Amino acid sequence: MVNAAWQGFLGEIDCWCDAGRLVEFWWRDDDASRPDPALTRLITLAETMAVPLALAVIPAEAQSLAFADLPQQISLLQHGVDHRNRAGAGEKKTEFSVAEPVPDAIARLLAGRARLESLLAVRSLPVLVPPWNRISAPQLVPQLPAAGYCGLSTFGPRRHPFAAPGVAQVNTHVDIIDWRGTRGFAGEDAVLAQATQHLLARRNGVADTGEPTGWLSHHAVHDAAAWAFMERLLERTAGIPGVSWRSAAQLFRPGVA
């Protein structure tokens, strides 16, 4: 039986399909680094459901064994450098503080990316996912193209398809974890409401119509309810002809945004 939250979510998808429009989703999971049963379970779920998955990998903690023999639909993104909070007074949590000189931040980013590329070779995309979905230093983003980055991903509806010239911005919009409460699954009602609201905003032109609705997970803190929801979500959307799950490789291809 489908509850009201599922009815509202699937009903919004029907509205898109009735209008002849394709519903595009994408899936990003943060804080990957070491071999872990939860990471293995996540990758197996994506492979079994044949759904693309983007893993945001912490360079300073990354171990190549965790990403050996990955399925083709798995993309790897750069999750900051060391995931250390450098926020100054009055700042929210961030690895990239206003106080850090931009050349220093760029040097750290390049060293992190070099480490990922040495460990993971061509599977790592030059896409930055800042820890806590936040870059406090506005002067850093315009320097990303010169540093070789082609993409940026945070949380919430994007203001523009490009964060800087040549740097596509594709965010996530649905966080399945209740970080301010239980730090477990946020619940079907709350999670599906986030998704339905973003789809509705896109359909009505309130949010960028071209930005796929992004689902954000954190495998390391998933409880049984979070795993069950992700399985249910992938199963139910996979059978809908008007729904497409996009890969990070497609979304951050130059010019796509």
C-alpha cells in the first residue's frame, strides 16, 4: 500500500509525464574513503538496480582497495581534501574558510586531486564536492576553472547552471539523513516531501528546470530504515518510463549544464 507521501511524490512524477517531460534524478553519496561493509552494500545496491551513483571521496583518507573493480555506473568525485573543519568565528562548518588564502586552498585541492588520480586513475572526475556542502570563501570558486575543475556540487537549488565559467554546478536537493535530530533516516514523509517540493518548483519554473533532482545519502550512517527506503525508491522509480537516473559523468560533461 502506498501512503500519502508516496502518492504525492508519484503523483508529481505523473504530472511531468502527462506534460511530456522527462523526470531526471541523480544520486550522490558522501564521505567514501576506506573499505567498509556499508560502502560495499551501497555499491552493490547501485549495481543491482542499474542506477548510476556518484561517490564523493575524501582524498586524504582514500584507500584504493575500497574502489577496486567498481561497476561502470559508479563515478568518483572529490570530497574536499581532508574533511577538516576550518571555519573561523561566525562561520558555519566549512573546509574552505574565508580566512584561508586562496592560493593555499587551491594548492590543497590540487594535492588532493593528484592523490585521487594516482589511486583511482581515470575513474575520478575533476568535480569538487565541498564538505558540509559549503565554500565560505567566495573568492575560491572563480579560481576553480584554472585549477582544472569542471564541476561543483553542493546542496539546494542552484542559482545558475555554472558556478564559474566552465564549472557546471549540479546540486543535491533531498537529504535522507536527519542530521539535526536522530542522525538516522529522516523518515519517508520528510524525504519524499523534499523531493516532491523540488520537482514541483522545477515544473513551475521556480527552480532551475534543467537541474536534475539530486538525492544525497551517507552510507556510513545509514540505519535499516535508510537502506530500506533507498531500495524502495530505486525499485519504484526504475519502472517508470518517464524517469531517468543520470550519471555524474553525463551531468558534468563540458557544456551539458
